[in-house]
Amino acid sequence: MEMRNKQRSLNRSVRRRLEIEKILSQYPNLPSNKINEIVHWFKREATAMEVAVVASNLDVQDSYEQFRQAHIDKLTPVELAVTVFICMAVIVALAVGVAIS
């Protein structure tokens, strides 16, 4: 029984990856809801292996690279704010440390 459930889950995962690849092949000519669907898949659903399979698929390689650069690799406003905050905290800590010594 458990083996059958694992097989179903694997089949569902493969079908979903193939669906994402099909959508991705049409990038950049996609509506925003499809872009959001692919972003969600990459960030929340896909395993590292699934991402590697998509990245190595020559049929979608150009679309994947463009998509990844535009939607996955860039910092979100929250990530950018956290990065700036951390940098400022380090600068202040260094300045205080230099002033004390």
C-alpha cells in the first residue's frame, strides 16, 4: 500500500514538472497568473532534483534562464530591506568598536 502511494506521488510530481516545463516554454509571453504559478512551483513545490531536471532540459533552457533571472534570482523588497538592515548593523557595530578602542 505504501509503495503504491509513493508511486502515485511520484507520478503526480512528474506530471506537475512537465506541466511547468510546458508553461515555461512559452516564457516571456505569459500572463501574470502563469508567471506566479511557476514562481510558486520553484519556491514552494519543486525539489532540488526537479529544478535540476528543468534547468538541464535543453527544450526550455533559454526560457528557464530568462525566467530565473527575472523572477527567482532577484531579491524581493523584504530580502533587500533585511540585507540593508544587516549591513547597517555591521557598520554601526564596527564604528562603535573602533570608537571604544
